[in-house]
Amino acid sequence: MITHVTSTAQYDELISRGEVLVDFFATWCGPCNMLSPVIEKVATAHPEVSVLKVDVDQLPELARRYGVQSIPTLLLIKDGKLEDKTLGFMPEPKLLAFLGK
């Protein structure tokens, strides 16, 4: 399931449990738009992973929290703790490897 985050409170609640993939993006970002269908496919195939999309223009405070300076940036969070971070577009096999799938 993909959730578009609308507030920091919602974000903090959603990352507190389980495995979460966070996609920092912007609507005007070409690589972000290329990555979006890859993330959708992986989210459908792996419902055990929660996927959050954070628009850096809407929630810049979350981008600052993680030092996001380039987009797309993906975070892997497990039970509220940052496990890994990667930048840029990636094809499905690389995204699955990032998730450990």
C-alpha cells in the first residue's frame, strides 16, 4: 500500500511499526516520475512493506530531518529506525535488493 504523507505527525505514526520504504520526491522531478511506477509495482508485489511518498515541496521539514538534498531519495526504515538510504532512480531488481527481497 502506498500512502501520500500530508503531515509530520502522520509520518511519525506510520514509520513507527514494521518495514517502511519512504520515497522523497517532487512532482516536477523527472527521475522521480520514472521511479514511481517501479515503486508501485514493488508495493503491489510486497504488501508487507509500507510505502510512504513524501513531497519535498509540501513537507520540507521531513526532507531536512534526513538531510535530503537530491531527489528521488529512498529511505528504508524498520520499526522507526533508519536502516538504509539511497539516491536516484533504480530499476526494479535494484530496488528489491535495497529492500532485501
